[in-house]
Amino acid sequence: MAPSATTDAVNGVNGVNGHRHVSTGSESTEEPYTVLEQYHSQRSRLRVACIGAGASGLCLAYKMEKMLRRDTWDLVLYDKNPHLGGTWYENTYPGVACDIPSHLYTFTFDPKPDWSQFFASGTEIQRYLEDFADRHNSHRYMQLNTKVIEAQWDEQAGAWNIILENTTTGERNHDWAHILINGSGILNTWKWPEIDGLHSFGGPLMHSAKWDHSVDFAGKTVGIIGTGSSSLQIVPQLQKICSKVDVYMRSPTWVSPPFGAGVLKADLLNGEDDNPGQRQFNFTEEHIRKFKEDPSYHLDFRKRMEAEINGNFTMFKEESELSKKFTDVITKEMHRRIGDGYEDLKKFIIPTWAPGCRRISPADGFLEALVQPNVDCIFSEITKVVPKGIVTADGNLHEHDIVVCATGFAVAFKPNFRVINAAGKTIHEDWINGPNLYMGLAAPRFPNYFTIVGPGATWSNGTLLPSIETTIEYAVKVMDKMQAEHIKAIEVKQEALDDLYGHFDEFHKTTVWKQECRSWFKDGKIKNRIYLWPGPTIHFLKSIKNPRYEDYNIRYRYNNRFAFLGNGDVKASKGGDILGLSTYVRDSDHEWDVE
């Protein structure tokens, strides 16, 4: 249910927004223990706040409805934007698309048979999320145009006190929650590159993550800074309409064949690859009809693609046969797509480190665009920006009508709002030596706080939405346990995380991610701990399928951990429910449980 203004019948908590300091009715440990007048494991009411109404927030609302008892919880999804969608709402630059096959870029339980292309556009993904929200009435949980500024843990109350800001009016108010979920993602806050004089440029200046659609690029001279994933998608689009495009080459990058394309080639291309330079594929009406009318085939199609991606994980193992093969195949393919000559470009753009050290991209048409007559690749470093254009280290002034910064995001390994624990320390202070996040989701010393696929999850070694979904299921299972057992606070042990990171460090001694490339997997450094799960998506999901409560410290609302046993009743006792009072009496040996 949506956030309620009614009094919490179990914990005596008023759910009205605006109450910073709350009382949860938790019993003093000095008072004598008394038996609760309740049945066994009767759920206490739980209030949950989530930052973000993108894929994570939508999935959280769905899973809480499905996995928790009806009318025992409240949820609010805060989002700084005026609309749901997160990154797919914000990123609208030309060519924006997902580099994971569209039929895998859905919630695993909610397939979409009518994707128009093999790599879905940002617009089509946004429509999928909007349709999901409409079908499941997710809007009722959302509080849009609302930015979380700060969340501070109150140990006595067992709750987070939250400061909010209206992004339209600037007005601030307060809310609270037992559980705080950070579903904002790690690629959430874009940043301008640190270039002297950048904002002195006299023409339109824009960032890929905040595209200005009022600017007309037709026939213009444009400078594009960066060779990251957004640049790889923007360049081919602008090359077609601009009179001249200068691409400022900041770093090399692997441009790969598409992930999961073996199934596409086998099923829909009849084993042929007529145009290997064209990575995109448009599904025909016949293909879409087959997916719709034969769900079993569509499921098999999706499963085989996912299995192909999981099965290719050994490409990330340094000096493995698959890594060597990928290096050879992609190198030859990049040479082929660039064509004869252009040796300076090939020398710069093809990395010396193995594929996967930085995230690789299919980048449809990027290499082909770089060698078009109206495109120049600028290898000299940028020294400054002046009103007329960009000055490079070789002394040249490159005049531009428009400058585009395709320079990515300030990777939010640390949340972009203040999270303060009971000791008064922020996560930024606690993580002074780097991220400190168990399974990419729980932080020691920050109870009842969960991050959805944070540092340490599967950001480059598989498909992302299954990890989002399973992480959310993990958090909801914890919520259910907290409700059933009257748990006030649950926080992961540092010793458990130390052991996990010990495994990370040993495992990654043999992966390509340790090679000398600057990557956000390593917190933007060349040499650092690698914050990627040590295995493919399927390995990560197996690891977080069920919480390991032995890795957590647990504190209870009452001064007896068995207070949840109640007055001797079970739920079925009150109504004399025959089936509910005899669940273990069976005619065969199958699982049974007691409500």
C-alpha cells in the first residue's frame, strides 16, 4: 500500500510525512519481559523508503506486493525527476540504446515479445518501464520532483530520518522509514569534464546526459569530447547530419561483436552474417508474431541468449583461450571495419589491454563513422576551451558551432546524498579508503540500508536486470523476517565483508580487470581493488538468492528475541481454520508450512 497517514497499529508510529523524530514504541530493555498478545510471527508494520523510480524502484514495488503480507507495509519511491524511468528518462541523446539484447533487458518474469530491435533504443526501454508501471499501478507509491538530501539513522527509534527537497520549489521537508533502499544506481549523476574554460564556449554546450533537443545540428561543425559508450552511439548519428565532426579521442576502447548474437544468427539470420559491420537488427512482423504466439519459443530464445552470455565469462580470465580468441577476433574486426590505412586511428583506438578491462560495447557504426570524410579524429590532448572552440596541446584551435561532452557520469559508488549512521559518521567518511559494500547491497555500521546492485555486483560481467531483481528479492526477504520476528535493526558484519573482499582480491589476480586500464570498476583508478562480482550473473544470483543471516548483527524491538512467539496461537487459531491447523498432515511427503 502507499504511504499512509494512519497510525501504525503495531508499533504506534504515525506515518504522516513531516515528522522527523519518531517513536516506534520499542520496549526498553530495562523493563521486565511480557508476552505479546499476538499469534506466532504476526507481522509488524514496516515503512520503506526507496530513492529512485527507475527499474529498481518499480521492481521493488512489485516484489513487495508479491512477497509481503497485504496491509502490513508502506512504501514511497522518491525520484528527483518529474517522471519515472531513471537513466532511461534522463538520457535522450541521438542513438541512445542498450548494449544488452532487448529480449534480456526486461524483468525476468515480464518478457516483451514485441521489441522492434535487437538492441532496444532508450525510447523503447522507457516505454517498457512506463507500461510496467501502468500495469501494476506503481504510480501510487511515487513522490516525484523529490530529491533525498540526507538520511540519518536513529538507533533508539530503529528508523531513518530523511530530509527531502522539492526539485521544483526548493522547499524542504522530512519523512522517515524503517528501511532505506538506495535504488538510484551508480551511473546517476552526470558531470562536466574538467577542462579549462569549458563554459566560456560561445555556442551551444551540452552533455550527453542532458541533451538539448532545441539545438539544430544540421550542417554544423561539432566537437565531441570522449570515446565512452555514449560517444560511441552519438558519433554515428551526428556524422550523418553535420557538415563536420571532430572527435576528441580521450582513451582507447574495444568495439565488439554484439553480446548474445549467436542465438540471433542461428535463429533469425539462418546462420549467415551478411553485413558484419551492422550490429543492429530490426525484428520483422513475422518475428514478433512468432514471439507472441509461441511463448515457449520466446522463453527458449531468451534462455539461450542468457546462457551464451553467462557461458562466455571465461573471456574475463586473463590469458584464457577465450580471452585470447576474443582479442584476436575483435582486433581483426576493428581493423576490417576501419578499413585500409588510418594507422594512427588504429594505433590509438585499439587497446593494449584485454577486452573487458573496461566495459566493451557493440557500438553500431562508430568505427565506420570515424573514417568518413566529414569526421576528424583529434588525438592531441585538449588544453582549454575558448569562445570559438577547442585548443589542443599541439597549439591548434578547432573552431566549432556546437560542443558535446560525451564524458559520462560521476560514478556514484558512494550515494549522492548524505547517509549518516548512529555514530554520526557518513558513508563518505566511513568509506574513506574505498567502497565497503557486502554483496553489492549492505554496508557495515549502516543498519536497515540496502543498495540495489552497488559496487561489487555484476556491472560488466553479464546482464543487469536479473541482478537488480534478485537483489530486491533479497532485501524483501529481509523485510519479511524483520516483520515476523520484530527485528529493529539488521546490519552486516565487517568481518563477513572482509572475508568476501579477501575472496575478491584473490580471484581478481587472474582476471583482465586487473590490467592497466582506468575503469570505474576500480573506482576510476588504474590500480585498485576491483569492485566486480567474481563470476558471471548466474554465479552472483546463486550467491544472493537467500540471505546469509549469520553474516549479520541483529537487534530486536523487544528485550527477548523470541517475543514473536506470542501468546501460543498461530494465525489459523482465531478462526478455527481446519486446513490451517493441520498443514503437516499429508498423504505424501511434500513440503509443508504454517502460516
